Amino acid sequence: MVRFVHTADWQIGMTRRFLSPEAQARFAAARIDVVRRLGRLASDEGCDFVLVCGDVFEHDQLTPQTLRRTLEALRAVEVPVYLLPGNHDHLGPMSVWSTSLMSEELPDHVHVLDRPGVHEVRPGVEIVAVPWQGKHPQEDLVGPVLDDLSDPAEGTVRVLAAHGIVDLLDQERRHRAAIPTDVLRSSLDSGLVHYVGLGDRHSRTEVADGIWYSGAPEPTAWREVSPGDALVVEVEPPASGRGRGTVRVTPHHVAAWSFVTVERRVDGDADIDALDAELAALPDKDRVLVHLGLRGTLGLAQHARLEELLARHEDVLGALHRPPQHSDLVLAGDDDIAELGLGGFLASAVEDMRSMAGTGDQPDPEDEAAFAAGRPDDGSSARDALQLLYRLARGGAR
Amino acid sequence: MRLHRLTLRDVKGVRERTVDLPDEGVVVLEGPNEVGKTTMLEAFDALLRYKASSRAAEVRALQPVDRDEAPFVEAEFTVGSTRLRFAKRWLRQPSTTLHVLSGRPEQLTGDQAQQRVDALLQQHLDRTLFDALRYTQAGDGTVAPLVASTVLTEALDAAAGASQHADGADAILDAVEKEYRLYFTPTGRPTGDYRAAMTRHTQAQQDVVEAHRRVEEARELLDRHQAARRRVAEVEPRLAAAQAALEQAEDADARVELVVSAHREAVERSAQAQELHRAAERGVEQRRALAQEQQDLAASLARARAAQQQDARAAEVRGTASVAAEEELARAATAVEESTVALDEARAHADHLADVRELASVEELFAHTTALVGDLDRAREALPARPVTRETARGLRRLQDRYDALVAQHSAATPVVEVESLGASIEVTVGQRERGTAVGAGERGRVSVSHDTTVEIPGQARLRIFLHEEALGRASEIHGLQEQLAAALSDLGAADVDGVDALADATEAAESAVRERQGELGALLRPFGAAVAAEAARGAVPGAIDERVELARRRVREHRQGLGDRPGQAEQGEALPSDEPAARAAVDRATAALRAARERHRAAGSVAATTRQEVAALTRRLDHAQGRIDADSARWEALGQHLASVRAERPDDQLVADAQAWAERARAAAVQVSQAEAALVAADVAAVRAALSRARDEVQSAAAERDDARAALHTLAGQVEMVAGEGRQELYDLAVADLGDAERELRAVDRRARAARHLRESLTQHRDAAHRLYVRPYTQAIEQLGQRVYGPSFRVTVAEDLSLAARTVDGVTVPYAQLSGGAKEQLGILARLAVARLVDPEHGVPVVIDDALGYSDPVRLRQMSQVLGAADGDAAGVQVILLTCTPERYASIPHVRTVRLTA
């Protein structure tokens, strides 16, 4: 029997455009900190080793600072660590694994699975590694490795460590190197290997019995499902020496950060109150990245209130991402302006701006190559102008 | 607002005055200058504007100049629909009192009163209008831009049938402008945070571009690295093939090398044989030369010995001749000496004869001199003891002549007194004489009266005859001259004047003799110098002459003694000539003899020297010849020994036999060489070696290529490793993230900035449009009034801010600023009236015109008065207050009320 931690897709060195520099720095640090938590998990759970199934690093050109901090975190892990080169940190030219820094400073208990085939962890435990040799493999890497494999010695536990999408999840056949699930399944059935640990998919996924994606230990995007876990895997070789072994997989949440998507309709003060409450209820706000999409119709006053409360939450949250294409807030009728009692030419100016606010915007700058400041007046500037007038008039009204 | 009553107490020059004003229509407040018309308006202003506690300059200006009193102002007026009585005292015991008169009456004091009034004014008084409808003495009639007046714009809104006026628009516009200026400069350029965000965004973009360039650079480096690896893989097989080809070529070369070395050896052997053959030939030749040399040396030795004998004989002959020449030389030297002695003697004798002649001459001079000196002495002795000069003699003669002349003159002028004594003795005394001539009784005596004369008859009479003064002087002079003459003569020892002349003649003769003697001496002795001559002239024979005689004598004597020392000489030689010329001739002869002797001596010397040199040369040659003969003899012997020894070692015939044997061997070696050459040609060495060289070049080239490729790969590998260590991708990602953040920031600011810009532009645009709407009714109102004054052609141009821009009359348009003072005034008043009529009477304010229309001509004045006084239509309800010091100016205003102000 063997216990180990199955993890993958640390993606150390990742940056996110929607992060402020301050948040980016904490986000980057968190990807390294989680390594220490993984080490503690391994110790607490009595695991023999940690297996990282690819994409330890986001890419192959990292600063020495990032590399050294990662190695420092790995030093704190008390059990052996096995790192599999994936598509982001493959073994090709300029590989992060072939740098002198790596060869000189890699801790002794950390092993790079830079050779396809069997790596013995200790007598009776073997890892079959399928490392990526380049960024764009033209065919499945796992099959040939399995073909070359002979049956394990009796009582020896064998774990396959691979990286990449399985054909089951690649329904559109976009990946030439997709891993054929059937081959994996038959290898498990025949007892050639006893557990298949996969990396690449950031969402924790059980592909089939004994075939798992651990998911990323720190989330990286809003679309991910159940990220932020590591798997404690327990494998018992088959008693007969042939056929499937017994596998028990237990997910443990290790992530400090979370990605939260909030898509809401706001059509009045009640909706705004609800949104406010929902955002206020988020735990660990400075490590929560909120993707906000709002639709609805609001009056000027409500609009102003909404902006004010979002600004308040933005200060507290790790990030409040509001992509324009996910927002569609329409300015309601002229009750608010009428309330201000603006007469004369002010009223006619308001009317002008209101009609403009109803028109479309200038081409969305998000789609352009680069954002250009100071665009001509358009619907959105008219809406903002009306809000500004509302604010100024209310503030200055007698 | 409407003003009903105004009371001033202790305000400036006004002690106490209350003025009641009609609620509507025109009222003229008239009074002389300084009566305080303007003061009333200022006081009302201060009442509304300054608190009772204020000490503002305007308030202090209200205090009377000449009295220490607190100014007090009270006004009754209606604002909105509230009628008030409001009073204030400033500076001392300040107080504020308010009576609300309409509605529910109230009375308030202090701050409460002030606050109530402030609130009413704030709500109902249009300050812009209130100020604008005031025409002051100081201004030129220009109406302030009235667009800010709420009351007017409301009125104009109504008139235009629009609703453009907006309450509080100014505050909003100000706020919008303030917001706009957070993001834009006045000229619309981004500034502040907006600008900073733009700058940051641009910088972030550049950073991304740069980071991307570096990532691309790394990618390109990677490509090159892979290319270098391919190149290394390609070049290695080429090198292996080249090395195999080289091995084959080297084998072929080794085979060829054998043929080459065989040829080389044959050539070497041939050369060696030829060399030995030549050496043997040289040995034979050397032996023959040695024998020949010995023979030649023997012959040369024999010739040398014969020559030596010949030279020895010649040396003997030249030696004898040399001795003879030396003897001749000695003789010639003796002859020279003898001739020299003879010449000296002849010269000495000639000198002696000259000395003798000199002595005779000097002795004669001496004698002559001695004789002349004697003569001179005698002549000197002949000089008189007392010499008389000719001058002295002439002086005495002149004295004598004078005396004689005076005596004669005196005698002629002197009367003669004849005294005849008739009895008594009469004494006649002439002059001072002691004793006169006595003329005895009866006697007759004649006396020349040359002096004062006394004739005394003792006891009887004394006659005194006095001469004239002139005669008396003459007598005295005669007496003087007489005495002078006598003294001179006695002094010279002469009896008379003639004696003196004789003495002078004798003196002259003696002196002349002396001078002659002296002249002779001088002539004789001048050749011996002036000193000698002077000495002789003093009368002595000069010592110098004496010395010369002595010197000449000594020389003659000495010579004689010299001759006496060698008495034999004269007897042996020729007799000494006795005369001087002969002696000189003898000297010449001796000189010629000496010259001949010297010539002979020189010739003998030359001969002797020549002979000596010849002898020396012969001697040297003999010595040299002996040396050579000795050396050659030794060498000849040595040669003989050497020859004997080499012949003993190897006889001559054996040498010749050896040489022949070596010649044979050399021929055999040459044959072998030609055989080896044939083998060489057959092997084609050049082709084999060229193939080897090519193979080597190829290996070298391939190796260089491989080294090059490996070095390039190595370099690139290093670069790749370096670049891989820099983390360029991560830096790029960070730059992109930073750009995202910068863009987010810029978007946020941009959104706010654009909102502000949009709002500002929109509001400004609509406000300007509204202002344009106001222009029309305002223009119409002014033109309506103006046409009454200027006629139907009157037009005005009103700007958007409702200020007057131009006036047109009879088609002539004049900009407002260029109008005359009078026209400006008229237009200003018309505009104010127009405004007053436009606005709602409840919110209107009084039109106050302080001292105007002073520049208007009577016709215009009358027309203006008609306009002012018109109470029709809109004019009803307008309160117009005119202040003037010339009431007749407004006399033609209909329905006017006049309030006269007095001091």
C-alpha cells in the first residue's frame, strides 16, 4: 500500500490582467505558498511522496527570483517530490529544467521526471512518467510509454504520471496529442499501472475509475470547476498480482484564493441591496476575485448608488472585474432628473444628453488593439454626464 | 423692490433729511451740488449691504467729516410683497431695527432683523438688476451684462415665449467647470490624474512592447540554437569521410616516398664521388706548386744578394763626397764671420769721423754765442739810469704850452696899477704875499694887478683892488701849473722841457741796441729751442750749448780711447781713411763682402745636405735587403724540409694514381643517378602528393567547419541558458498585467473626464442657445423706446450676454464703444427703462439716474423726457428716480414730481 499526494498545474509565474500590481504580487506569492501547504498535507496524511503531474511552472522563462522562491518552498516539503514536465514547462530547448540554476539549486529530495518510463520511488513503488519533450507534440505521448512497459513485479505499486487532455474531454478533436482513455483504462485493467494521475485540467475531475485530474491547487480562472484541491491517493496493489488494484482518492482543499462569478439583474434598490449583501458576505475578500456582470434598468440615483457601493467593494476585494461586454445597465426614465427640478436650458441640455444616452456606444474599446482615451461623446459618456449632473446638482441644490 | 421713504441722520454732510418718494412714476430729486443727492443712494446701499457692526471703509465714509456723530439711515421699502421699515446706526452704539409693516406687523432688532432682511433680499431682490438699473455719475451709461439677472431672464423667457431661464444654473455651471478642470486645462488638454494615467498607460504600452521584443528575441535565439545543432549534425559525417580519404592518400604517398628517397641517395652518392675525385686532383696540383715555389725562392734569393753588393759599393763613394762637402761648409762659415768683423770696424770709423766734425761745429757755435752775449751786456749797460719815455716827454711839453698860453692871456687882461707915493711909503701888496712892494714916498711903482692887490698907505689908507672872479681863477691855475711843471722837471733832473726831450731820445737809442743784440742771439739759437734762446736773451751763455760741446768732446775722446785699446788693428788692416766719404765707401765694400760670403755658405750647406740624404738612403736599402735575404733563406730551408717530408709520406706518382681511381668511381655513380631518375618519373610523385594535399585540405576544412559549428552551438547554448535564466516570459506577463492595470486606471479616469467634458459642452451649448433667445425680446424693448427718441430707423445690436454692442440710426451702425458720451448716456437710460418695463413690477427695482443727460442737445433732451415720463402700458408701475442739480433739464417730463433738497 502506498499513499501519496496527487497534484498538478501549479502554474507558478502566472499573471492575470485584471489584477492590480499589489494583488498580482499576492496572487503570485500564493501560488508558491500553496506548495508549503501541500507539503504539510503530505506530512499530515502520512504520504510517501508528492506527485506533481505537469505545469509546475506557467512557462519556461521565469525570473530567478520566482524559481528560487519555488525551490525554497519545495525545501520545506518533508517528503520526496516528483515533478513532471508538462506542456507549459516542457523539456524542449530553453527548458526551465535545464537551466544551471535548476541543476545547481534543486533540492535533493525533489526529482524531475525528465525521462519517459519507470522511476522507482522506493522498492515496491514505481512512477511511470510521461514528460513533455516539446510544446507541440504531434501524437499521444502516453501510448508508446505504456507499450514499452512490462508488467510490474508482484506487489509493486505503479502510478502513471501524465499530462494533457484525455480524448474523452476533447470531443472536438482539437488536440492531436490527446490521451486515449481506453488505453489508460485497459492498462489499469491489466494491472500494468494501478493509478493514472493526470495534470492539465485545472478543475478536479475523475475521468474514470482510477483516472484523475487533481485540478490546480490555486485557481486560475472563473470557468474552473472545483479547483483548489489536492488528492490524497491510496493505492493497494491487487492481491493476485494481476488486474486492478484498490484505489482510494480523497480531495483536500488547499487553495487560499477563489474566483467568484456574480451575474445578476438589477432593476431597483432591492436588487442593489441584495448585490451589496452578497458581496459583503464573501469571505477572505482580499483573496477573492469577483467577475461581475450586471444587467437591468436603473434610475440615475440608483445608478450612482450602485457605482458608489461597487467602488467600496472594489477597495476590499482582490479584484472586481467588470468586463463591459458582461454589463448592460440601462438608464431608467427621467424621474430622477425631474426630481432635481432643473428648468430652462438645463432641462433642454438634459433632454439632449438623455436622448444620446439611449443611442449606442462607440465601438467597444475592449475589442480594439489598444484602449484610446478621450473618445468623442457617445451614449456612455452621455449616461455618465447625466450621472455627474445629478451628483453636482444634488450636491449644489438649495 | 420699491423705495418709499429714506431718512438720513448724520451721514456725511447731511444732518437730517427725510425724502418721501412716490411708489411709481418719475420723481426728480433736485438740489445744488454737495447737498447730498448721491449720498442718499450710498446710504441706502450701505443699509442693505453692511451690518450695523461693520467698520468697512464704505461705512466709515458715511460718518460726518466735521462732527463726531454715528451715521443713521432708515428706509421704508417694499421687497417682494413685504413692506418694511429698516434702520441702522453704525460705528457708535450700532443698532439695527426692522418693522415689518405689511401682513402681520412685527418688530425685530439686531441680528434677527438683519437675518430677516437678508432672507427677504436673497429671495426677492435681483442684485444684478438692482445694480444694473442704477445710472451713476461715475459710469458712462454702459449697462452691465444682464444675462445673469434672474428677473430679467425670466421676463425675457416670457417675452420670447420660451422657458430657458434656469434657477441655480450658475452654481451648477460653476460646479461642472470645476469638475471639468480636474481633468482638463482651460484649453481642453488633459491634466492632473487624467494626464498621469495617460502617461502611465503609454509607458506601460512601451514596456509591453519592449518585453515582447525580448521574448521574441529569446524565441529567435532558440531558433538559431536549433539551426546550429542541425549544422553540427550535418558536418560530422563529412569530416569522417574526409578522414578516410586522407588515410588512403597517405598510404599512396608512403609508397612514392620510397622511390624518391632511392633517387635522393643515388644523387648524394654521385656527388660524394665527384667531390673525392676533385680532392685528389687538388692534391696533385698542390704538390707541384710546392716544388715550384721552392725553385722560385732560390732564384729570387740570388738576385737579392747581387743587388746588395752593388749598393754597398755606391754607399762607399757617396760617403767620401759627403765628407768634402762638410769641410767646404765649415770654411764658408768662417768667411762669413770675418766679413762681419770687417764691416763693424768700417762702420765705427765712419761714425768717429762724423763725431769729430760735429765737435768742431759745436765749438764754433759756443764761441759765437759768447760774443753775442757780451755785446748784449754792453748794450744794456748803455741804457740811461732813469729812462724817459717819449710819452712822458710829450706830456711835459703839453703842460708847458698850457702854462705859457695862460700867462699870456692873464698878462693881457691884467691892469697895471701905478702907485706914486706922494709922501708916505706906500706898500703895495699883490696877492697873499707877506710883504708887498713898498713904494716910497714919491716913488712911482707900477704893479701888475695879477692878484687882489692891496695898496696901503700906512696909517693913511689902504686900497684894495679885487680882481674879477675869472681873473682870480686864472691866476690860481697859473700858479698850479707852475708848481706842477717845476716838480716834474726836478723829478726828471731836467732843466726844462727841451732837456726832457733829449733824455727821451737817449733812452730810445739804448733800448733799440739791446733789441738788436737779442734778435741776433735769437736767430742763432732758435734751432736749439725757445728756452735756450730765452736763456741767451737774459744775457747768459745757455747751459744746453755748453752741454753739447761737452758731449761731442766726450764722444771723440771715447772713440780715441777705443782705438787706443787695439793699437794693432790699424797696422794690420788697410789704413783707415781719414775723410768721411772714403770711410763710407769702405763701409759699402765691407757690406758687399759679407753678402758674398753668406751666399757661398748657403750653397755649401745645400750640397752637404743632398750628399747626406743619399748616403742615408743607401744605408737603409742595404739594411732592408739584408733582412729579406735572411727571411727568404729561412723559408727556403723550411720549404725544402716540408717537401722532403710529404714526399716521404706519399710520393708524387702515387698521388696521380689515386686521382685516376676516383675519376672512375664518379663516372659509375652518375650512371646510377640516371637510373633512379627514370624510376621517379614513372612513379608520378606530383599527382600523388597533390591528392594527399587535397585530402588534407578537405579534412582541415571539414574539421574547421565542425569546430565552427560547435563553437557557434556552444555560444548559442550559453546565450540560450543566459536568456532562459532571465525570465523574459514572466517579465512580459508582468508587463502585460501592468498594462492591464494602467488601462483599467485610465478607463476609470477617462470615463469621469469624458462625463465632465460631455456635460460641460452640453450645458454650455444650451446656455448659449438660451442667451441667443433672450436677445430678441430685449432688443425689441430697447428699440421700441429708442424709436421715440431717434425715429423709426433706430436699431440696436445686443450681444448674447445682453450687453449693448452697437446702435444703428438712419442705416449707420456705430459700435457702442465708439458712440459719443451723450449717445451712450441716452442709450444707457433707454436700456434701463426697457429692462424696467420688461420685468414684473413686483420683482422690479427702481431705475435710478444720477445726474445724467448733461450732454444731450435740447431736442434729444425733450424726446428723452417724453420717454421717461411715459406712463403708458408697461411703464406703469416703474419707479424712476432722477437726481439732478439742474431741475430744468427734466422740466419737460410729463407727470413729473419734484422733491427739492436743501442743505
